[in-house]
Amino acid sequence: MTGCQGELVEKEFDVYIEDMEGNVILDEKVKSQSNGFFDLWLPRDKTYQIKIKYDGKVSESEISTFENDGTCITTMQLT
């Protein structure tokens, strides 16, 4: 069995998510798991702006939850 391993294991991130209407969906600290990733459950069929902060670095992206969208996002990098 194979899997992904993130670099920042069991660390706290500031996560902010807004939908396209400007409604705040999430604004809290999220801790990564032993594999370096964290789970987010978002309503289907929407597009979101997400901002993740850690140790003075930030990653921002647009993500969506439509039927053919990926469920594992590994492209966001802190800079």
C-alpha cells in the first residue's frame, strides 16, 4: 500500500475559508495528522477561497467541491 507523507506532522495551521459569496466557512486552527495532512469537510458543489498560514508563511488557493473535483489537494505550498 502506498500513501502520501506531508512534511509538517502534527503542527497547527491557521485555516481561513470563504465561499464565493463572502461567507466565512472556517476560521480556526487545524492540526495536521501523523501523515502531515489535515481533513476538511466542505459543502458540495461550491467554490472556495482558502488561506493557510504557518510560521509566518502563507498559501492561498481557490478550491471547489464539484463532482469531478479532486478530493485530495497536495499542490498548496507555504511561501
